[in-house]
Amino acid sequence: MRHARVASLFHITIKPGDPVFITGCDTGFGRKLAVRLAKRGFKVYAACLTDKAITELGKEVRAQSSTTRLQPA
């Protein structure tokens, strides 16, 4: 319930076709979110730390996404 309150506080509305930028797409939650949103029609910009993750994620959601390597400062 708490998440619903936060979302309504900011009035976040996104729909398929909208661009989203997701960091941490090498593994875990970030990767799963990128795949799920890309398959639902969102334009996903996914940031990964490794070239291997970029290649693998790119193959999985190629048509709906753009992947890039994130260089930590």
C-alpha cells in the first residue's frame, strides 16, 4: 500500500511508448524491469556496467531498447 501512496503523491503516469531510463540493468531488479517494460512497449534506455550485460540484454530486447555502458565516476 505504501508504494501506491508514493506514486499517487507524485502523480506518475507512464504509458507504452514513453521513454524510461533504468540503471543497474546488468542483473536483478534493474534487468527484469528493463525487459518487462520493453516487452510492454516502452522505449527503454538501459544502463549496464559490463559489455557482456549490454550484449545479453540487447539481444533480449533489441527492438524496444537502447543499451549503454555506464562509467562510474
